[in-house]
Amino acid sequence: METNIDCNPQYCAALGLVRRLHEAGHQAYFAGGCVRDLLLGVTPKDFDVATSATPDKIVALFAKTFTVGAHFGVVLVCETMDEAEIATEVATFRHDGAYSDGRRPDAVRFSTDAREDVLRRDFTINGMLLDPTKYEATGDVVAATLDYVRGRENLAAKVVRAIGDPALRFREDKLRLLRAVRFAARLGFQIEEATAAAIHQQAAAITQVSIERIRDEVTRILTEGGARRGFELLDQLGLLERILPDVVRMHGVAQPPEFHPEGDVWTHTMLLLEQLPAGCSATLAWGALLHDIGKPATYQPPAPDNPGDRIRFNGHVEVGARIAEATLARLRFSCDDTAQIVALVRNHMRFGDVMRMKQSTLKRFLRLPCFKEHLALHRIDSLSSHGDLTNYNYALDQFEEEPAPDLRPSPLVTGRDLIAAGYRPSPQFKQMLLLAEDAQLDGAVTTREEALRLVEAHFSMTREL
């Protein structure tokens, strides 16, 4: 197995911490996801350290620390490498007591037994430890790994399995219900039968988790490269109806086959999610998920007395935008992210008219914030239905060829110009300025004088005498 981590600053910082802890007489290992990723041949994004040293001893050993969770044995150690500060989470081996809130243990007991620490973790593939000093010496990640829970075996079998009793693991921390789905989706693994059964049995308990934690975990499912698989699992395991009931309602909502030969709204949406690449933006991912969220509520079957009629979803964009806004508010998205996701929902059908738009309308469309996300959504929307990219290619060409100043030129006429021309300030000023800007974008006027004459022709009655 080969990885490019020797020059990775996070790896080097964590390795240095382990060496220092070893020198002080403590056990110390890499723990959790970084070990899993190293065994998979993937360079981890970060490295966590587990140690027999108690928090006070960790603090005493290192110059800059933050006791972010000292009660639970977690200390953040900060070190500077190549003028950059790197923070590594260092946690004391522990045994957890009861989890009365379904999130954190009521009490913990620090331990010097690495095996005891592993047995309280979530899944076997995340429950392995690695001695990085041994790995450095041998280059053999398997030989340097401590595996008390058959994690390597499950990793090879591509299985997500809870450590110990699955029902107990999920009662301890309800967020693990979603984490199991996320790992299975991202890695392309199956969820082991008993683990999946426990998730299904406890699905209703997911509502005990804070809405922010649910939002963040679902966003990871959407953006880590396995969105379709993740949402199919959420649905099968009974979680989706608890957290996103409006998405579940897409099931069985038929669509006109001439536009959607792929099937119902659920199938169409899953095809969109399948095309979301790992690392895509959260706003694009949620836009893809919610773009047709208004269709179940606006479904209209063909009129029985009209043989040429078809299925329709009149007003589904407006209804969808309202449902999306309410959903995002419930999930406590930021105002900026909400605005962008709702804009994606509200504008996704406009591409159908893009080749017939006036220049002013087209330019206003192209200058929507983050227009590349609108393009990306339309592309996967088209590929997940009729497959025709004509409108996408036209919009892309126009967007790439149109210089930014031409999309948002300096106005030929301002409010001050209108006042100087003798108009009384009024709510009509907005309409006057919009008229002038439309003409400017269309190329119908090119000077201030021409724009003012156009305004005068339409709004002469509001001018002061």
C-alpha cells in the first residue's frame, strides 16, 4: 500500500505528537477514520490521536493546547509547521457510562487499556488503531495496525458493522444512525444485517438529534460522492420519512413520459443525485435534491375526456420554492445558502426558454449569483430525463462569451438623472430605471440622452411642470 503522506503537514504533526507521548512513557496511536483511510490507500484529511495519557498530562507535555472536551478526555494540541498552525485532536483512552441524552455519555472513566477504548466506538471500520512510529519504520500499515474488532476483515468485505451490540451503539448516540448510512454510501459498502435492522428499529429516534447535526450529516451524504446510494438507504431504513418527509412524497408521482422517460419524480431525483460528484457544493447538492419538491403537491393527471392531454405540474416551481424555503428554515441553513438553494429551485425551469429570451432577459438570467450552479443543475436535470443538452450548451456559450461588464453595465440613467430631468421621486422610479436598463441590455439605447427620451415617452405624466 502506498500513500503520499510523508510530506503531509497534518500527518507529520500527529506523528510528532505520538513520538512525544511515547517518549513520556504513554501509549499513543492514530485512531478512527485516518486508520481506515490509510488501509484503503487514501490519504486522510486529518489525523486523530488516542493515548493513555490523561488530559492534564497532555496539557503539561505540549506548549499550546485547548481543552475542548477535557471532561471526555479530548485536548486540541496546536503546533506550528512551515509557518502554519496545525491542530490535532488528542483523546484519552476511556470507558463511557450511560448516554441518557442520546448524544454524549453522562460520565466517562479514563483508561490505560486501548482495547477498552476501541469497544466504545461506533463501527468496526472506524475502530482500529495504528502505531505510526511502527509504520514509519516498516512501511507496512497492516503490521502497524491494532485491530480488536475485526475492522480489517469488514473493510475487505466492504461492510459497515457496529462494534458490539448495534442497538446499544445507536441508543448511545442517535447520530450514528445517519453516520452508518454516510459511510456505506461514500465507501460503496453494505450495512451488515443486524446493524441495518437496529437502524430501522430505532429510526424514529433520529428526531432526538439536534437539527443542525442532522443537517450537517445529510449534507455530507449529499456531497461525499454517494448521494443516490445514501438517499436510497435513508429511505429503506425509515430515516428519510423522519427528517425529509417531502422528499419521500416523490415516490410514485408519475411524470409525462415524453419529457421524463426515466420514470417517476423519485427516480428522476435519484438519477440527479447519482451525478453529484464528491466535493460538490452543498447548495448545488440541496438544489438537486429539492428542485422538483413541488411536484407531488401539484400533480395533475391527464383529463379523461381529452385523449391528447398529459400529466401536468402547474405551478410546481412556485410551490417547490415555498417548500424548499420552509425545509431549509427548519434545518437552520444560513440566509445565504437558503437564498441560493431556493434560487436554484425557482429558476431551474427557465432554461426551457433560454433560446427565446430577449437579450435583457437573458443577461439578467446569466447574472444570477453563482450562475455556474444553475448551469450544473440544468445539465444533470437534462441528463436525468430527456438527455437533450441543447439549451444547456446555448446558455453555457452565452455565459462564457458574454463579458461580465456587459451583463451588469454601469447604468446610463440613475435616480439623480431622473430628478435632474424634472421627475418627482416616487415608487415609479424603480420601473423607470428598469425600463432604461432593459433597453440598455437589449442594445436599444447607448447614451444617457437616449435612455431619458425612452423614459419620457413612457412616464411623461409624472414629470414636474
